[in-house]
Amino acid sequence: MADEPAFSHPTRTYERDGLRVLWEPRLCIHAGRCVQALPDVFKPKDKPWVQPENAPSNDAVADAVHRCPTGALRYERTDGGEAEAERMPEPPFAVPYQDGPLLVRGVVEVRGPDGEIQRRVERVALCRCGASENKPYCDGSHHTVGFKADGITGVPKDLG
């Protein structure tokens, strides 16, 4: 979105005809949902690690990206396919993940301490443990600090 702060824009872009995959590393907690969905496209040990040209279709890439629980991966369709925001639930909702972050789905605004909009997101993982170096976003620190809290144990279909 044109009125988003510059820091919220991805630092990596990967393209194929009709589709752009955007990756914002500072939001990635390496959940691996993208790799599980399309291992020929999302290859963490390769460079570049995202190879959308290996996918069977733009829809397949969009579906895999949509599974990312943090929103670190996003996509833009330039082929007339369904935009990511069109796939989001109304109203937005959030669920706590077992011993981990608060997973949010739906178009929401994340505001900073000053009340200003930091970013508009469709999917985000927010820190619940308090140890993240990237607050309010989860950075995976819950693993390091041994955070324990009730929540869902599997990722439901409506969360990706």
C-alpha cells in the first residue's frame, strides 16, 4: 500500500509471469509451511531460496504463500488472479498458538506505541512471550526462553 511506512516493505522479491512473491525476513520465524506446501519452489538451502518458476501454477504459489503464519511471505497477482486480501476472513480473528505467538488472520492495522499505523497486514504472528527482539512481532524467541502457554496445537485450515 502506498501509505505504508518504508520499513514494512519486503527486502526480497521473486517473480514469475503474472505473480510476485515478497519476502520480509524480519517477520520470518521459519515455520516451514511454504516449504511443506511447495518444496520445489521454497528451498531454504538454495540461492535464491524462492524459485516461483518451479511451481505448477500461480495459484499453487499463492496457496503456499497464504500458508505462511507470519505474513513474512506475501504475493501480488499481476495476472488477474485473486489478491491475498480477498482471501482473508471477515471479521479478522486471532488465536494463540501452543507455547508460541498469537496468530492473526484478516486485514488489520498494527499500531505503534504512538498510535501511528506501523503496517497493514493480512497475516501476522504477534509475540506472546515478551522476549522478541522484533516486538510486537514474533521472532521465534519463545523457543529459546522456553515459553509455555495454552493454545492450538495444529494449524487449522483457516489459518493457512
